[in-house]
Amino acid sequence: MTKRREKHRPPTIHLSPGPLPARLMPEADLALVFTDASRLRHGGLAAILYDDAGSEALVFTRCVPLDGSNELELQAAVFGLEQAALSFPGRPFGLFSDNQDAMTRLSRAQTLGLEQDAALAGRFPGLDLAALLAPARLRWIKGHGSSRGNALADAHARSVASTPAGSPDRSAPAI
């Protein structure tokens, strides 16, 4: 008689009560920005902004043409920088992404200047990336972890990537 295999159940993830688990909260009272991208029918970008750890989330999404996964994540991070500049002008903020490549490229651009990555500077013509990066504190966080802000960014990016093409950019309060 053969043994029955138990079905593999994915682990239950308990999301943090706030946008970030307490152990990951920045020391300063910063605005928080979470970004993510998804590839389904087309590319979907999401930026989730919190004025502070206790505030309601502002959700911004954008539909873009399909591209490589890391390139979409980089677009999402820059989209988050743009939304933070509009929502928190002149104010420092923490930018969180679950893509190490995007965070590494932006961090290098922030510390060493855009000259060291001509492809990055050329990818976003017309944007002053140096000015957008100046108030940002960039931080990689583990994807599919306990961060409520990252989970919300993931869900919204997936949602906009699966909508019919031609849907307008959206901004809506979080549910």
C-alpha cells in the first residue's frame, strides 16, 4: 500500500499591524514609500505612501508595457520616488522595495552620481533623478514577508498588471 503524500500548504504570513514590522521601522519619523511591479497581461507598477506609520495608505498605480522583471521593479521604484516628491515635497522619506537590483542601482546613483550608470540616466529622460533621490533613504526589504506596506504594493501591482490594456493610471485610498 502506498503512502499518501500530504499536500504542501504555503506558510501563513502574519502581516505587521503597521506598514512595517516594528524591528524595521526607521529611527526618524519618516514618510514611508513601498513600491512593487508585476508582469501579467502587461506591466503594473504600484507605489504605496504613508505620511507616517499611523496614517492611511495612499495608493498609486500605473500600467506600463511589459519589460524585464528587474526593469519593471526599477520603474516602480522611480514611480515611487516621483509620487513621494509630489506628496511629500522637500521631506525625507524611506523608499522600500523587495528588488535588490533596483535598490542597488538607485543607491549607487545616489551615492556615486548618475555618471556611473549611463543606462539608468538614459532610461528616464526628462526626470531629475538626482533631485528625486536626494531626500530618499533606500532600503531593500524581504518580499512576501510580514511588511503590510510591501504586501499592499504587491497586491496593487498585480491588480493593475492584470487589468485590460489601456486602463488609466489610478490613485485611490487603500482598502
